[in-house]
Amino acid sequence: MLLEHVNSLQEKIEVLLDKLNETKVMNDSLVLNNEYLKKINNELETKIKIIQAKEKQLKIVSALSEDNTDKQYFKNKIDYLVKEIDYCIDRISI
């Protein structure tokens, strides 16, 4: 009787240990997924800030002058700056 009880306890312990290992694997996977999502979120937030800055600059350019030559100059300048920012972000991401 006592031996049966001990065997039953051992089986239950093995089942619990298996579940613990499965939980650890799942936890590790979730941690990696969470880190990946945080990285993606940070990249998207950076892109949003860049787009908002570009939008603000375009509004300023539109308000500055009605002359199309000036607008084109400022748009080209802004595009250049945005490309430089994108390049810097890519360099940081490496």
C-alpha cells in the first residue's frame, strides 16, 4: 500500500516536472516574442516622429511662400534631411 502511494506520488511529480518544463519553454518563447515586438514598436514610434516632423516642416514651407520655386527648394531640402535621418536610423539598427 505504501509503495503504491509512493509510486503514485512519483508519477504525479514527473507529470508536474513535464508541465514545468513546457511552461519554461513557453515562457522563453514569449520573452523573445515580447523583445521582438518592443523593437518593432520602437522602430514604428521613430518613423511616426519622423513623419510628424516632416508634416510640420511641410506646413511651415507652405506658410512661408506662395512661390513654387521656394516650395520646391524646401521640399527637396526636407526630403534630403529625411533621407539622412533614415540612413542614420538604419546605421543605428545594425
